[in-house]
Amino acid sequence: MTETVTSPPLGSEDGGRPLREWLARNRRENRVLWDDSTRACQVFGFAETQQMLRDPQTFSSDFGRLAPAPQGEAATAADGRPVPNLLEGHLSVTDPPRHSKLRKLVSQALTPRAVLGLESKITEITSGLLDAMAGQDEVDMVDGFFNPLPVTVIAELLGVPASDHAMFRSWADDLVSANHDADAVDAERLRVPERMNALLLQMQDYILDHAAHRRRAPADDVLSRLVAAEVDGERLSESEVFTITLMMLLAGHISTTLLLGNSLVRLDDNPAALAALRKDPAGVPGALEEVLRFSPPAPLAYRLTTRDTTLGGVDIPADVMVASWVLSANHDERQFPDPETFDITRSPNPHLSFGHGIHFCIGAPLGRMEARIALTMLLERCGELRFAEPPVPYTSPTVLGFKRMVLSGPVA
């Protein structure tokens, strides 16, 4: 097995090209790489990533052993109150049978009907955001459009006042950036820094206050259904209601924001694709799937081995972290013909950007709908896509996307 460098370049610099090239070298030499020095494993191939994601018995999502609940002073905020344990009730970091029950409870709240019922509201919110930017010579699309859209939509979905979307956005930005300095295969990235304790308690107070109100006066919203959901006589605890609501706010916010930004970068790099979508907007859903494949907002998936196992012919011991590069799997030559070509007509397109198996993203239908409506309306109202300055990327190998993106030319 050929030894390779295990420190990746920053995820979004130069549109992600250095990272994709680094991953391609590793993929050619090692579909799976075990590093004795860090006792960590990195996975680069599509088939190997898919195998890992569909085997929760061997590759666990429960990281409690690596990132246990805070103890002592770290478990309390400055005012002495206990800090929320974000691993409790978080769908992404639980295993069956608990995961199965939690997912059923969340599914009772986040129903297809609830998601589909938001289409007109998403259109209204999108139109309002574009109206606010109309006529400006330069607009920061992240700050003015890509960030507030999903936060406002999720507020509507939860039944939380949309007037608080700026507060949600601030919370999400702070938490997303909390671990950007961690290495891509570092277990410490699973911890929320102690400096965030006060913020978590502020968020918990806010969300649980709304949850208590919904118990007393249910409405037709996700939060009301979340507190009322029941499986085998069991309901969600307050801690689980907070964690699941927080998961919706953060995951739903950042993933859609990054997807929309990545879409503009990919279309700017591929003018023929942009022209094709302007001519026929019906191609937008397929184009978004190709953006997800080419530039997944979350380029990594993590698991923890429960026993000694073998993946891709490589022996992996128990109790070690496995970092699987979804970005690399999405560019695997064995699965995708000509993977470095951005092709908005690619079909089939079985990318792994929303996961695979029992942890497939429960919010994928909502994210796809938001992005479809937003990109379609933006192309209709923006005469040309021209960057006034190079988009500013996130400086982390664990996030693929941009935190600032200024377009020049007015929105109609």
C-alpha cells in the first residue's frame, strides 16, 4: 500500500480544485488508507464509502466514546446551569435501535405534506429577498439571499416567528465556525468548545419556551407535531426536542446556503450549462444534483468502528474513527464516467451527498425544493451572473462552500 500525505488542502480554495486533486491521488493509490500515526482511517472510494454507510453495526454513528458528555466545570455555564448534551437525540450520531425510534418520531413531525405545503411560502420568501436586492449595483448573495432563505423557511416550518431569523442565522454561523480549525480526522471536532456554552443555553431556553407553548396550544407546525409525536408510548424528552430542533436549524440552514453558493460557482465556471438553464429552467433539478455530486457542502462523513473489520482490503481495528470522503466518492471513476466534467444532464447520478442507508438526510426533500425555487427565480431575475470579486471560501477541509459571494449587476 502506497503511503500518502494525510493532511488535505482547504476544502473550498480555488473552487475546491486542490482538494479534488489531492483526493484523486489518494483514490488512485489507496481506496482506503489506515494511518498508524494518528490511528485514523480515511476512505476515498465510492463502493467503500457506500459499504461503510450501509453497515451501522460495524461503522457506528454514536461518537459518545470519542466525545463524551462534558464533566465538571466544562459541563456547566458561567451561571452554573448544565450545558446541553448535543449528542443526545441527534439523529446523525445515534445507532439503532434508538436511531430507528427517533427517526420515526421526527418523521411524524416532518411529514411530506408539511414540506410540500411550504412551496408557495418558499416562493414568497425568495421573491421578497430578491426584491430587497433589486437595483443594487453589487449584492452579497450569501448575506442577502442564501443565508436568510433557509433560516426563514425553517422558522416557518417550526412555527417560530420569522422575525427571529437574524438571531437564528447568528446562532448557526457561530456554531458552524466553532470547529473550523480542527483537522479533518480529529475527534476534537465533535466537541462544542466551552466558549459556546452560554450560546447553547440561550438557544435551549428559546426553543424549549416555544415547545412548551406548543404543548399548551398546538398549531399546524413541525414543533407542535414534534412535542406530540409518539412511538410505542414514548415521546421525545425536552433535551431531545431541543437537539432535534437545533439539528433542523443548523443542518437545514448551512447545507442549503452552501449548495446555492456552490451552484453559482459551478455555473460561472460552466457558461454553457448556465445558458442551457436560462433557456430551459426545467433542467434546474438535474443541475442541482450535479452540483451536489461535484461540490457537496459536507465533503466528509464520519463513523466509529465497533469491531475489527476489513474495508476495501484494508484491516481496520475496533474503536477508531473512519473519515470517509464523500467528495472523493462522488468523483470516483469507477462509478461516474468522466467525473471531473460538470454535466447537468448526468443520469443516473447516485451521489452520496445526502448520505446513504439509515442516515440518509431526512431533510433532503426540503433542501432540494428550496434550492430549486431559489435558483430558478434567481436566474429569471438576474440578467447575468458576474462576480464583483472572487468568492470567499470557508477555510476548512470539512466544509465545502463560500461565506461571501458578491455579484455585480442589478437584480430585476
